[in-house]
Amino acid sequence: MAKTPPADDPNPDGTAIPYEQARDELIAVVQKLETGGTSLEEALALWERGEQLAGICQQWLDGARERLAKASGQGDTDQEADSEEM
């Protein structure tokens, strides 16, 4: 079964990145940044890519939360209350 990305997928080239792929790439980016040994330019590019990947992961998680809320019959009002508590 193919997974569908969130409607507002932030991937700049328009292709869908599965959650697991984005998460794994984000982990690799963080590890590379923590290890160091990169030029300033490369570190900035890695940071920017990490921000993109974190956004993709967050959208997948938000979409999953919405699907669970709908499946459990909670509707939008409960979700809005949860968002306000955070």
C-alpha cells in the first residue's frame, strides 16, 4: 500500500518522501553535523536540509494524528483543544 504525503508537502522538487526516509535522512544529517569536520558552507546546507526534513516529518505526524482523531470519532474540536494546550 502506497503512502500519500501531506497535501502541503514541503519537498521542493514535488516528489513525495516517505516518513521513514525523511526520518533516516534527518538522523544522518544530525550525525554529520554533530561529528563536525565540515566547512561552514556545508554545515549551513546540512542545517537547511535538516530543517526541510524535520518539516516533512512533522507534516506526516500531523497527518497521522488527524487520521487517528477522525478514526476515533474525535473531530476537529478536540484537536483544536489539544493544540491550544501545547
